[in-house]
Amino acid sequence: MAPMKSLGSIRRDFAPWSDRDAKPYILFDGVTKQFGEFKAVDDLTLTIYEGEFFALLGASGCGKSTLLRMLAGFEAPSRGNIVIDGEDLAGTPPYRRPVNMMFQSYALFPHMSVEKNVAFGLRQERMPRDQIAERVDQVLRLVKLENYASRRPDQLSGGQRQRVALARSLAKRPKVLLLDEPLGALDKKLREETQFELADLQHQLGTTFIMVTHDQEEAMTMADRIAVMDQGKIVQVATPEEIYEAPNSRFVADFVGNVNVLEAKVLRAEGGRMSLEAAAGFTIETVNAVDASPGQTVFYALRPEKLRISGEPLTGSNVVAGEVWDIAYFGHVTSFRIKLDSGEIMKVAMINATRVSPLQLTWHDRAWLQFDDDAGLVLTR
Amino acid sequence: MAEDVGTRNAAAGSGDPEVLSSRRTRMKFRGRAVIIPPYVWLLAFFLLPFLIVFKISLSEVVVAMPPYRPTFGDPSEWWGALRQLTIDNYLWIASDELYINSYVESLWIAGISTVITLLIAYPLAYGMARAPAGLRPTLLMLVILPFWTSFLIRVYAWIGILKPEGLLNQLLIAIGLIDEPLLIINTHWAIFIGITYSYLPFMTLPIYASLDRMDHSLIEAAADLGCPPLKAFWTITLPLSLPGVVAGCFLVFIPAVGEFVIPDLLGGSRTLMIGKTVWLEFFTNRDWPVASAVAVVLVAILVLPIVIFQRYQARAGG
Ligand SMILES: Nc1ncnc2c1ncn2[C@@H]1O[C@H](COP(=O)(O)OP(=O)(O)OP(=O)(O)O)[C@@H](O)[C@H]1O
Ligand SMILES: [Mg+2]
């Protein structure tokens, strides 16, 4: 295997998951949650470390909220244990857990002002009045709602309500903060600002964040590690870079970012190198250490930006030809869809490094694609 | 043709102010038209009868048919008739302790009954709202079920339950809780029981509606923020169900003040609630003007809580 660059997290110095001695802070141990016959969470085991920013990514209905609700104590696991800081949570009611949750539905108290909503948790712990006021002020400023303190939730827009919910969950500075789609209703600019400030706050306070999101870009930019879930199970847990560059399955590769998945047969596999016969009718040479024997069917996952496109015939290995089927110009990249001679569509992304592209390809032109032997990834499932 | 469409669109969009304003008037009128029938209804079945009663209350009692004077028969004599109207009946009511006492008694009996009804209805409504969703329609049905038999018969049945040798006393003696029968019938307790029983659905249903509407995740959010269940009830559930509680209290209190059947059947001769006073004036004394005056004063007393109620509803809605 060619030396793969270390695939670390955003914070390169923070990687307790690769430290054998690090103590897990939150542990889901074989947790199953059944609603009737239906398993919303299915025998799931997961460890999260103190101070980690952990993101849960997955399609709608895959059990993300259920997982958070079990941690917060609103649902009891049907099987398995949940442990925080060495303490099994079974039997601990929600109001005694060191966990605060931001609800996907916000769950703001409609009869209380924004200020009262945010102060609610602090008043439960009998914090002195002036400190409450100070803390409320601080979190409201964080979510840019300091001028809305006396409004009722029904006098706010959807995005403002979401920010109140966020402020309310942040106010108590819990050890663990559960965020269920915290920024979904915000516009792009506010979303990016809030992302930035959330990450900042998290590093400052050392709070452990578990965030559910539909937005993979958000997960990539904010999280130390990402768990990709599917039908109540975790498919892969890894750093954003690893999830993107070394997905463990077609599901993850496809779920995070764009990818071309080529079905192929193993021709040779030795010394960390493999030769594959793509079903599309060309040979793939790749450096990959996958346990696969000749004749076996595998999948070759290739991100669009790792392909080079040319209007002139190319030779050598890892070359395939086709016809320009579609072009989409995005400004910073141009995206091509190339129909291979075998009928398959390949997605190619070309960075627009110069203002006028030297490549003058247009619809139905013939195009040649080439990729390096370490561009793609062989997947067996 | 294309130009034509263009101008028409411009007018329909934000252009021609005349077109717009005429359409707005039409919409306004249509919007108002919808609320005309209820007004007509109120006018015909509430305001007109009330005005008739009010007029009678300003009349003088006579032995005749109808038993009061003046009557507004011939339009040419209306002016003379109008000058015969008097407020003597109101002065009479104000001067006689009997009337004042029966107003006071009605108000406090209705008040206590309302509180008892609330104390029973709230847990009932709470239990219903927290019951499994499949069970709720059945529970609602059970609350409404008593309405399927006559109100009079149901109140009458309570005599059989509450009298000294009645079911309740037999039961209490049988299980050894008491030796002597309790005297409940013909006391205020019988009236409290009767009103509470009869008006329970009117309290239960609005409270149930407000609890049912409440988002359960609010309770979860409260718990999540460190609030134990009992406190969450006081700080979240109760305030959010308050509109239902207020509505229920008025729905019970207002008719209970003027209640006639229950005090008459269960309360015996010692309680004199205002409904009974009106009845006595009308049918025993045949003094329609005083009876009408008593009724008008009752309406005046009840208008105050009704106005408060509506204020509250308007505030809760807005
Ligand atoms: N109380 C419940 N009773 C029955 N089924 C439930 C219940 N709560 C959740 N489910 C089911 O469990 C599955 C997982 O739900 P969950 O809310 O965890 O999904 P999610 O991953 O958060 O989805 P989304 O991204 O849409 O919020 C869904 O199929 C849902 O229908
Ligand atoms: Mg969810």
C-alpha cells in the first residue's frame, strides 16, 4: 500500500480515538431500540470522547434522533447500555442527566419570552439572578437575538426560533450537548457564522457535542469525527477526511460527496497493487490493500475531482473514452458527465484554475478520462 | 393581444389602484357577510327577549292578562305607556334582604361548585389527554354519555342516591364507615354534588382540549433542562392549560348561578338560590315585573364575569 497521508481531524492534536489508553466518555454498548417490531436503532456500539465534536450523518428515519433521545433519557433502550463518564445511565431520569438537548422541533415554551425560555434551565439549578441575566445575555448575543429577548416564540421567524432553541440548550453549559439539526432553518450566511461560533464555543468550553445533521458539508467542516448511519446501524465512524477519502463501503462513499462507482472484476492482487477489469470495458491499475482474490467482483469508487479530462486521445493505463453528455458550470469548478462507450455515466469535476479554460469541450464531443493509480478506492461491499 | 394581456396583468398585479380598491371593498363585504347570521341569531334570540324582559321589569303588576301594565298595544298610545315605566321594582329588590341574600347564596354556591368541579375535572382531563391515543375517543364518549339521558331524570336519580335510606348511605353503612345515615339531601352538599355532577363535562372538555393540544416535547424539554416532573407540571403544563381551565370555570359558574332544577330537587326549602326566587315570583306570586327585574339584575351580575372571560380569551388568542 502506498503511504497514505495521515487522515486526521481538523484539530490535528486531538485524536483520542486513536489513543489506546484514552477513556471513552460516552459509550453506547450494543444498544437496540425497538418500536413494536421495528428496530429504530439496531445493536449499535459507539464510543465518543470527552471534548469531541461528533456528528451523526444519515438519511431521514435512520434513527439519529432516537439515538440522541436515548442519551437524553426520553427513550429507554430495549437492549444494551448507555454509559456517560463511567456511569450507567439506565434508570437516571432526564432531569438528572448531565446532558442538554436541542430539539429538532425546538420545543420552545410558548407562554414564556425568549429570555425566560433561555433562563429556564439556569433557574432550575437556582443560579443567582444576576448571573442568570448575564448568561442569558451572553448566549443570546451568540445567536444574535439580543434584541428579541422579550418576544414570545410565536412572534419569531422559523430561523429565529431555531436560534432560541440553540441558545437555550447552550445556556446551562452541559457536559454533553446534543444538537438535533441545530442549523437547518438558517440561511447560508448565518449558518456559516453560527457554525464557526459553535465550533469556537465548543473548543473554549470543552463541551462534548453530538450533532445530527443532514448537511454533510456541515458535518465535514465542524466535526472531529463523523458517524454515518443507515437503518439503525452505524456504517462507519471516522474523521471527515477519512470518511471522504477512505469510505468503507459504497453506501458511505455515495452518501458523502459525489462518487463514481464502477463494478469490476479482480484480475491480479499482489504486493499492494491490484489490476481490475471494469465492467465498462477497461483496465484499472490501482494501489490498494484489499483482501480480494482474483475473479472476485469488487467496486471501484472514484471521486469526480480525481479524474482528468482531455479532448485529445490519451494513452496509458487508467484511461477510458466517452462522449460529453452534460456540462454544468459552477464557477470554481466545471462538472462534466461523460457517457462511456459502454453506456455508463462518469462524473468529472474540473477545477477552473484559469479564467479561460484551455479545454474547449462541448456537448457530444469525444473526451478521454484518466486517473492516477492512487485516485480511487477498491470496495468489497 | 399580447399587449392586452400585459395591461390586464398589470392591473391585477399591483397597478391600477381603482381596480384594487373596488376588489378590496368587495372582499371586505364578503368577509363581513359571513358573520351576519350569528349576529341575526343573537339579535333574535338573545337581545330581543332580553329587551322584552327588561321592559316588563319596568312595569307595574296588575291583576289582568298579561299581569302587568303598561302594554304597548296601539302605537298612538306608546308615548303615554312609555311614561308609565318605573324603576320601582329595582328599588324593591334593593330594599328586601331576601333578594340580596339569594343573589349572594347563588354566587357562593356556584363558586364552590365550580371549584369542586375543577378539582375533579382537571385530573380527569389530564388522564384522558395522557391516555393511549387509541383509547381517547372512547374516554371522550364516556364523558359525553350522560347527556344522552334527560338532565331532569339524572338530577332526580341523585335523590335516590343521597336520601337517608339511599344508595350512598346504604353503601357507607355496609362497609362500616358510618353508623348513622348522613344527611346530605336537602343540604348545600347535595347541591354541590348535583352541580358538580351535571356540569363536569363542561369543565372536562375545554381542559382536555387545551391539554391535548399541548406539545409533549415541551415536558421533555423541561426535564432536559433539569426540571423534575411535578415542577414541570406547575411551570409548563398548568399555565398552558389555563385557557381551558378559565373557559371551563365560566361554562360551569355562569349557568350554575342561575340554576333552578338542582337546588329545587336536591337543596330542599332552606336554600334559596336566585333561579328559585325568579320561579317563585313568576308562578307563586304571579309578579312578573319583579321576577323580570330579578332576572335582569342577574344578567347584569353575570355580564361582568362574561366580559372578563372574553377579555381573557381575546388576550390568550392574540
Ligand atoms: N415513538 C415512536 N414510535 C414508533 N416509531 C418511531 C417512534 N419514534 C421514531 N420512530 C421510527 O424510528 C425511525 C427513526 O426515527 P428517528 O426520529 O430517529 O429518525 P431520524 O434519523 O432522526 O430522521 P430525521 O432525519 O428525519 O429526523 C423512524 O422510522 C421512525 O418512524
Ligand atoms: Mg430526527
